[in-house]
Amino acid sequence: MNVLASLDLGTRKTVALIAEIDSYGDMHIIGVGEAPSKGIEKGQITRLDLAVASILRAMKEAQEMADVKLSSVNLGISSPVLKCQNERDTINVSPQPVEIDESQIERLLERATTRAKEEGYEIVSAIPRRFILDDQEGVLNPVGLLGSKLTAEVHLIKVGTSLLKNIEKAVLSSGLTIAGRYPSVLASAEAVLSQEEKEEGVLLLDMGAGLTDFILFVEGSPVLTGTVPMGG
């Protein structure tokens, strides 16, 4: 059984979800846990022991419902210290056209991430928006196509380093390991927006108790991500 968990630390509540992935790759929620958030305010840890207690309570409830015991979680990040940056980079793959594979895309993402590094911030997501293969523009996925030069436009999302480390410390202090970190607003977009809406252009507002996250999609991919330090 392939099972994974996610954790979201909100101003009002801390929520844990446990999902099972079936043989077709479909995800089914099998456990939900919720606890009032203590020691957490607008995505920031204000008191470590209370935040740990909230995490433990939410995870315990989710694991009891799912009847599983998990040691790692995927951590949703919502932060008042969040911003984005768009980068464009090009690599020469070969003098003659060759088949593009994942390694070239990973190389471009690494280069874009390196260029976007900034003191006091950590990059939590790098999303390729579109590619240019030689002179062919608008390529959504170049893997398997032939070309000699590859350009990528990449959307990068950053979070304040100290804030992120304190959130991670609260999770680790709960006896959990962190399998992955994802901007919560990006997960919200995947949950509620259709591909047609993303192609037409859409602004998603995710209003929490203390923060309002936003993400703007144009032609199917994100171009702007941020947060407003006010909520519902």
C-alpha cells in the first residue's frame, strides 16, 4: 500500500491528511486530522512547544482514522515572507539535434534555481512554464523531441529562510521527517482549478484565517505568486 501524508499549519487550525495511492495512480483520502493551532500565527511559529502539540494532535487523529502509522509528511508552506521570481535560461545540448531527456530539463532548473538564490530566502518550488527548442516556441514538454538548443522559462517561489527553518523544526520536533515542501497555494490551485481555467488565465485567492495567498496563471502556467498578511 502506497500511503503518504500532508500537513498544513494554519493560523486557526492545523490539518493533517493521509492518502492512499492505488494501482492506477489515483489518490484516496483515508485519514483526516484537525487541531486548533496553538503557537502558530500567520504561518510563523510563535511558540515551539504549543505548535508541536498541535501537530501531534492532528497527526494522531489522521493516523487513527486511516489505521496507519507514518513517520514522514509533505509540508504545505504558507508564509507572509513569500515571493516569486521568473527566470529564463538556455543550454546548448549538442551541435547536432539529439533527443531531449529529463537530464537537460533538470540542468535548466538547477541553473535557474542557482541564479534566483537570494540571501535570507530559500527556494521551495521551481516550475517550468514553457520551453523553446531551437527556434520552436511554445513547447510544453520537450522530452522525446529532437533539438540542439533548449531554453526554459521557470517560475520560482521563495520563502524566508528563518521562518521556514522554524516551521521545519516544529515538524521535526514532533518526531516526523519531511518528505517534501510545497507552497500551499500551489496545492490549492491543483485542487480547484481546471486546466482550461489555467489556459484562459485565472487568479486564485486562498483566504485563510491570517493570510491570503494568491497565484496567477497565464496560458496554463503560474507567472505570479505571493501573499497578503491579512485573512478571513
